[in-house]
Amino acid sequence: MAEPLIELRGVTKAFDDRVILDKIDLTIYRGESLAIIGPSGTGKSTTLRVMSGLEAPDAGEVYIQGQRREGLVEDSKDPIGITMVFQNTALFDSLTVDENIGFSLYQHSRLPRRKVRELVEQKLEMVGLPGIADLYPAALSGGMRKRVSFARAIMENPENPANNPEVILYDEPTAGLDPIASTVIEDLITSLNCEGGCGTYAIVTHQDSTIRRTAQRIVFLYHGKVQWEGSVEEIDTTDHPMVRQFFSGQVEGPIQVIG
């Protein structure tokens, strides 16, 4: 059986008086590709932020490779590297592509700038964007900015291999992209490999093609709870009413239409 890398056990998270996650249990196993889906505002991105250690749960426990995490990611060292690709790419507009991708190494490693630049250019080759290291984010298309954010997420530190990413968390990586640009990103997600192997990821998405082309297992969230889980092949065979409504786009059904 595959090794659990990230486990949420009975995790609850609320903002003000609104419960976003309600005692959910969720596991990511080594080597799998997991899609977390569901209507807007049902806790998908919050789930990723709890997994990454950017948010602490109000109740419940988070285990990283069997070790319980206490507090946020900066409060203690996780036994494996977890990196996140944000929906809005979160690039620094005032920095070049080189400075964005190599930011952590430029700031926190003892590597010479020449070596960091070499690593940046390697990552740009991996995401299909050679020769753009000296450009600023404003000069890039939306799809190019997404790929730059991927390159930053998989940047490794040769001085400290233990911190290199083993799990990538993607938050709406194809949101706002046209179908062709989405296909490029989907292909990139399934083909990216870090040195030493980085074949485990979770992805939050609403896009049908992204779900079908990037995921093996599906978890469906609604009202802060896991309502259904299954393989991507089961999308078209399950009779679960929420899954059927979600993929058919029907207004009528158990999922309440907001607004």
C-alpha cells in the first residue's frame, strides 16, 4: 500500500462564524495525483493551505509523513518538502523572472549568484520557457506567468536536498486560461519531475479537462465535508447526485446555487 505523505484527521477551519472545513479526513499518498473539486466557496483552497502549513486548523490534526505538525510551517520543520503554486501566481512584479524563481536561494542560501542563475535557467527549460530570465512578469502572458510559478515551486537547493519538494499543491492552475493554454499547463503538471522524483501532487480545479487529464483520484468537497471520492474513471459512472450535478452543470440538484 502507498505511503501516506499528508493526512488531515478531523480537521476543522472557520473564518469568523463561517465553518469552511468541518471535521474532514483526507490523505495524499506517495506517487498519486489527487484532484480536490466542488463548488466555489466549499473549502478547497483552504484545504491546500492547511496541507501546506500556511493555515493552522482550529481543530483536528495534520500529519506529514506520519509526523504531527504543530502550528504553521514556519513553526517546525516538516519531514518532507511541500510546495504550493498559487492561483494568482504570486510573482513579485518588481523582480525579474530570474529573481522570482531563485528568490529563496538568493535570499537564504550561500550559493553564488552564477550557480543560482544556472538552476533558474534549468527550471525555465523544464517548463518550456528558455531565455526569459531577465524579463519582468508584466511582459509575460497569463500562461507564461503560470509556468514561471511552476518553475519557482520546483526549485531545489543543492546545499540542502532534504528540503527539496516532494509534494506540489496546485490551486486553480488553469483558471482564466484559454483552452490551448490550459492544455499546455495540464501537460506540464503531469510531466514535471524534480530531481530525485517529485511525482506526488494535489490540485484544486473546477475545469473538467484539468480534472480528467491531471488526476487519478477525486475528492469532492461541499459544505466543508468530503461528500464523495473515487477514481477519475468513476466520474462518468457514479450515481452520486452531487457529482452528477457538478459535471452536468445542472441548476437543479442537491448543490445550492449561490446568488
